[in-house]
Amino acid sequence: MSTKTLKIGYYALLREQRGLSEETVETAATTPEELYATLQSEHGFSLDANQLKVVINDAFKAWDTPLQPNDNVVFIPPVAGG
């Protein structure tokens, strides 16, 4: 199974839970869904994937979009506003 390097961005609650706003990871995940499941397991994120939006290279994408080496992936949680 081949791995790829991805840049991951975190916002809001995910940033608080991870303790940083971005990181570079080496992963065998082939989709954002697999990637988030791995990260959720490793870091204990409280939000499920169905509560998030995923952005790949500055565009909203489906959770089953194939990931490519050097993609920039951002997981966006619901935003509370007032």
C-alpha cells in the first residue's frame, strides 16, 4: 500500500482538539473519508465526518474524492455565529 504526503488544515473545534491549525501527514488513505477516520482515531476528534465539510486544494469536494500526493485537505466543522 503506497503512502502520500498531504497537508491537513484544521479550524474551530478541530483546531482546539488537535492543538494546531495545520500539519503535514504521511497517509495510505485514498479518500478524505478514510483520512478523517484515521485522524479521528489518532486524535480523538469528537465530530463525525457527516458534521463536516471537506475542502481539497481550495474547493469543496465529496468525501469519496480520490486523494492525490501533496493535496491540501481542510476539514471544516459547523460554524457557530451570532
